[in-house]
Amino acid sequence: MSKTILYVDDSTTLQMSMKSMLSVQDYQVELAGDGIEAMDKLKGGLKPDLIITDINMPRMGGFELIKNVRALASFRFTPILTMTTESQQDKRDEGKRLGATGWLVKPTSSSDLLAILHKLLPGT
């Protein structure tokens, strides 16, 4: 049974690239262009096994998204990875404090990402 990943990024190019790469690996991929769209999908019934989010997005960025996702009881333990160009330690610390499971700096190789997904989603 394939696992579902919600990928949140305002870049449609990255959305299509990630969807293509993850679909080949038998993941179901849902896309959102910002945190508001992601929250709408989650509140609408989407139950992803993992969320990957950018940090810098319009309307609602990744930090606010992480905070809002963690406030929902049904997603308290859902792994959330950040994938961003931000690499500063204070940003990483903020992500961790808000509940991010891991931090990846773009560009991330597909092999590194898949290795992390296999650790966070056993059986994939």
C-alpha cells in the first residue's frame, strides 16, 4: 500500500518535479501552493503519512503551517520535513521548536530525500 505525501511549495516547477520523482517510487503525492491551501486540504479530510513543506511562501509560510498542523490532534505525530533554501541554525531551531521532524536544504538530491523517507515511512 503506497504512502501519501503532502508536498507544499509555491514553485509549480518544484511541485511537478517532486510529484514525478515520488510517484515513480510509488508514493501518492498531493500538492499545495502554500500553507493555507495545505490546511484546507488537511481540514477537508486529507490524511497524509508525511508532509514536506517549504518555509518561504506567500499567504502562509512553512513555520506557520507547522504550528497549525501540530495544533490539530490528528496530525500531532505526522512527520513534517522542511525543504528550503534556508540553512541558518536559528531557522532550523525554530522549525524544530514548532514541531518539524527534519530539515533539508534545497537543492536536495533524490537519493538523500528517498533515504529519509524510507526512515520516516517504514515499509516504503
